[in-house]
Amino acid sequence: MFKKVLVAEDMQDITKGVYISLCELGIEEINQVQYCDDAYLKIKKGMADQVPFELLITDLSFKSDHREQKFSSGEALIKALKQEYPALKIIVYSIEDRLQKVRNLINNHHVDGYVCKSRRGLIELTKAVGSVHQDKLYLSPEVSQALNSNNHMEIDDYDIQLLEHLSNGLSQEDISDLFKQNGIKPSSLSSIEKRLNKLRIDFKSNNAIHLIATAKDLGLI
């Protein structure tokens, strides 16, 4: 079992539950932080002191406050750590259950486990720690289909933004204007129309309403 674990979580009641679960697994050293920057610095110091953390358990969402942060989200933290320390094991423990998000974290950022916060969250987290220790990827039941080939589409963050804006009632013209204002490319109306048409074909959707409904069913938005 892991001997040295770091937990990055800004909700104290959740941190307490995670701590108790890790203690029951017999983990000798459990450190806790409430900021992503602190997690990064602790892991970096552990590596420099040759007493590295073996596992990071982190949330994705952290509330901002008066303290300025280099890493404002768990995803940004994961990306940086996996680039510098690819051998570090990372389990995400989050309320986020969109399959596209989970798929992205696994395929692009190489997380080792993903557990959804739920009534059985701590039970699933305990299972995840055991599986990851044995070098096995672990997904909690809510997101177990994230890597299912039947759910795989050629879809990226740009597409997700399109679908989210469309689901919020924005027209294609509105989305084009918004993308231009925020420097998101491609932003032309014709490019957006072509991309949405491709998504309709990929998702076998009859219209925009059907497309949004399908995307929601798949956990993409």
C-alpha cells in the first residue's frame, strides 16, 4: 500500500472523510492542503528531498479567494505534475461526472483513477486507491463508460463550448460574436455552422434540440 499520500481539497468535511478512509487503509503519512499551489510545492519539495509523495488525491474545482494562485484548478495542477513527474499516481475525487471531462483527464493528462463524490464516494475512493496501487486504472460506476468505444466521438473542448452555448439558448450568430469577442477560433458563422452540422451527423441527430439532448445523455455537457 502507499506510504505517503497528499490530499488536495478545500472542503474540510470532505477532507475529514478522505483522511479517515486513508487511515483505515493503513497509509502511514497523509498530508492535506486546500490550495493547488500548495499541493504543487509539497510534491516538488518531496521529490527534491528524496521522500516523494506516491499518490495525489485531488478535486477539480477549488473556490477562489483573496489568495492569488498559479494553479486555479485541479486540472491545471494535474497537467503540470504529470508533465514533471509522470510516475506520480493521481486520483481525481470530484463531483464532476461528464464523460468527456473524464476521458480528457485519462487520455490527455494520464490520471490513474477517477472517483465521483456521491453517497458511496468514499467506498469507491478506497477501491480506487487499492487498484491504482496495483497499477490498474479505476473509474467509479458513474463514469465507467468514459472509455467505451461506443461513446467515443471526435470531439474536443471547442465542440463542448459550442454545445454548451447552444444548450443555453444562444443562436449560431450569438456564438460567432461571443467567440470573436473572446478570441476563440474559428469564430466565423460559416465555420460554426459547419462544425455543428458535423456534430449532428456524428451524433445522428435530426436537429439542434436532438443534438443537445444526445450530448447531455452522453454526459458531454
